[in-house]
Amino acid sequence: MAPNPSGTVDQAALADLAPAKAALDLASDLVAGTARRLARISDGGKLLDDHQVLAYDLAHATAGIETARAALRYGAQGETEARLAAIFVADVVADIVARTVGRERDWGAEPGWHEEASSWLSLARSPGAVASVAETPGPLHLDPDFELVRETFRRFAEDQIAPRAEHIHRENDDIPEDIIEGLADMGGFGLSVPEEYGGFASGGEHDYLGMVVATEELSRGSLGAGGALITRPEILTRAIVNGGTEEQRRRLLPRIASAELMVAVAVTEPDFGSDVANLTVTASPADGDGYVVNGVKTWCTFAARADVLMLLARTDPDRSKGHRGLSLFVVPKPRSDSRGFVLVQDDSTEGRPGALGPGKLEGRPIDTLGYRGMHSYELAFDNWWVAEENLIGGEEGKGKGFYLQMAGFENGRLQTAARALGVMQAAYEAALSYARARRVFGHPIIDYQLTRAKLGRMASMIQASRQFAYEVGSMMARGEGSMEASMVKAYVCRAAEWVSREAMQIHGGMGYAEEFPVSRLFVDARVLSIFEGADETLCLKVIARRLVEQALDT
């Protein structure tokens, strides 16, 4: 007898979003009250580090709520969309319930605060309801222009990236040059470069949303060899557009858009990861012209292949000024060996003042579990000279490096969420395909309730995350959405870990074998909550702090 995984589910009741909205409002009211309470007990945020667990949970709960609100708006567009939205909202509310159990006093919650929603939660969280959407990822609702962008980048990822992704990962190989050239020909490196400087950005919603759509599709082919390629040019482009001189825009942006200049970002230091204000790498005025850079940067992805480094360095020796003493530079360098390199500047280096003596830049590769193809490096600068013209913003840009790099990193957080979406989508598709083909105890494993419930949760989680990313892209196009960019990154990157893990589990033993790409997706997903703003830092220093500030304003 065949399994009956979905049982009898009232699909019409599941698609009724009124009780879903009511349940989310309950959770939202609780979270708002907790934010006000946290503001009080932390003395307006001054003692926030004394309440890190609550602040962290509150940040993730809020990110879940905002993602769920995007899911409800998506759900209003059709019955399939509504069922996916309902299941996701129930998942978010249940997560918040779990965070409060045993900690009601910390949250300022009454035991059973969610009781009004219990009946609806029983429907939307029932195994049958979740299993019923296992093969129902839902429409995207993109307009024709963005659908064309999606199809173009999907075709490139399927034809050029995916067939080589496994080899690049298993051999820890370099991204083939023809992938870089092909992406450049498609305009992939000019998505954020304004049209007047040779790119495709027109200054509207298209710029951000197009970037999200393209990044998801490239990451679906491969995180390391696809989706990450356009991140670094995006970050530097935003910094130059926002704070560069007109000469710098005209000199650099067209070359970034054409991929003549490939970019790496050198911000993190060995002892200071997300603690940017305490960075120690210095850029001191050189005798004659420019600056000399000394110190060590780490986790500089793509540094060997890159033609320029976006370098954040301390130009004011007074470290008490914190981030106000940091400046941003574009540092040219030759393309180098991915296995490690030592570069030397001497008297023959064009423009370098002879009195400085030699300069050296050494790159040591850092092997990683996943996210391969671009390679990450520790960079040691020893009197490495940078011309005056490469201080972003010129003299006006001195001391503004932190703000300029943050303008780029906010966009980088949204793009990282898009990368997570691509990894999740690839994992879901791999799991769905394997579940349909693999037979156990006389039936394909997709016929079993547990498999379908896992796939159903994946489908709802991916679509809700995608819709929130689309909305954040629209907000950022309007000059808004700074905190939302952090929230979408925090939520979606954690979700990608669960989706890729369960996709791997559905594969059983073959999920642990290197014969199937799902094992690569699993290790790639793990890095997403670490880079472009570690999850804990985003939650504690950005989201929770902003929630406290908002609570104080009400």
C-alpha cells in the first residue's frame, strides 16, 4: 500500500491568510515589547553586551518576522503563494515560541502568550500541510525585464559554471578565465556601475533587484566560482560612486565594469574581524608622494587574481579616533600565483619615490572547507607604496574610509543573501530530484511524509527569503533598508545551512560522498553566516542596537 504523506488537509483553510497575519501580529507585538524591555535593562543600549543572548535572539526573531511579512505580501497573489506563506509564517512563530520557552521573564512574555494562535498553528504546522507543498516552490512574480535577467544568468550558470563547479571545488582550482570573460561580456561586473561610466546602473530599482536576481542564479551554479565573482566589484563600485572623486570614477569604474580590473577587498585583520574601528594596518604619507602601507590583512578573497585591492587602512596614527582615522584606497597589484606570492616594488616602480627603498606584498593562501575557486589570503604589507590618486575621495576622503566601505558592505550583505538563495535553491532541486529517483522499501522516498515535510519546509523558506530579498533591494534603491539588509543576511544565511543540511540528509550516504554536488553545497553554505558581517556581529552590533534605538524613540 502506497504511503499517504499529506493525509487530509483543508487547503482552503490553509490558504486563508487572516489567521496567519493574526499569529504574526501576536509575535510582532511580543518582539516589540521585548525590544522596549531590552532598551530599559541595557540602559538605552549602553549595557547591551550584558544581555547578548536576549539581544541575539531578539534580532533573529525580528529578522524572521520581517521575512514573514514579505511572505504574507507574496501570499496575497494566489492560492499556491498563500499556502507557502502560511507554512512559513507558522514556522517563524513557532521559532519565536521556542526562543521564549523557559525565558519568558527575559522576554517580558506571559506563559502561553501564543495561545490565541494555537488552533491555526496546528493546521499550518501539521505534517500533512507542510508535506503538501513539497513540490510546490511557487512562482517568483518577476516582471518581464527581471525574468529576462534571471533566464540569462541562469543559462550562463548552467552552461558555463555548473559543469565545472565540482572540479574547481574538489581540486581547489582557480576559476577559469573564460568564466570571468563570459560574465564580463554579459555585463555582470557593471550591474552597479552607472551608465555614464560604462555600466548598466540607471539609478532605479532595477540596479539592486537585478543584482539580487543575477547573483542568485550564478550562485545556484556555484557559490565560489559564480555568485561571489561580482561581489567584490560591487563593494568597491559603491564606495567609489558614493565617495570617489570624479577623476576616480572616470578612471576606475569603466575598467571595473569591463573586468579589466578585477577586485579583492582587504578590510579584515587577524586580531580584528568585524571590529573595524580598531584596525591597525597603516597608510602613512610617503616622502615625495602617496602613502606607504604596513601591516597584515586576512581573509582577502581573490587577492592573487585581483588587479586591485580595496584597502581600508589607518591614515591617522591616533588610534583613539577609532573608525574616524580610517581611509579607503584602491591598491594596484600584478596578477599573481594562487598558491602564494611575493611582490616587490623597487626604484623601477613607476611613480614610487626612490628614497623609500623597496616595498613588499606577500600573499599566503588560506585553505578552506568550501567556497573554493577564488581562494582567500593573508596579506602582509611591508612599505608597499600607493599613489596619492588612489586615496578614494582624495584629501576629502581622508578619515571617511569606514563610512565608504560600509556603504559597499550594506549592498554586500544583500548580495550575500542572494548568494544564500542560490545555494538553497540548488540544494532543494538536488534533494527533490534525488527523492523522486531513490526507492526505499518499495517506494520513491518522496512518497514518505518525512521527506515531503522537509522539502515543503525548504520550499516555503526559500520563497519567503527570496521575496524579502526582492523587497530589501527595492528599499535600498530608494536609499533605505540599511537594517533590513542586515536582517535578510542574518535570516537567509542561517536558513541556507538548514536547507543544505537536510538536502544532504535526504541523499543519505550518497550525500556524504563526493559524487554528488550536495556535499559541496553543504560546506559552501556554512561560510555564509561568517563572512560579509559575522552573524553575531550583525545581530548584536547592528540589528539589536537599532531595535533598541527605535524602542527609545517610541
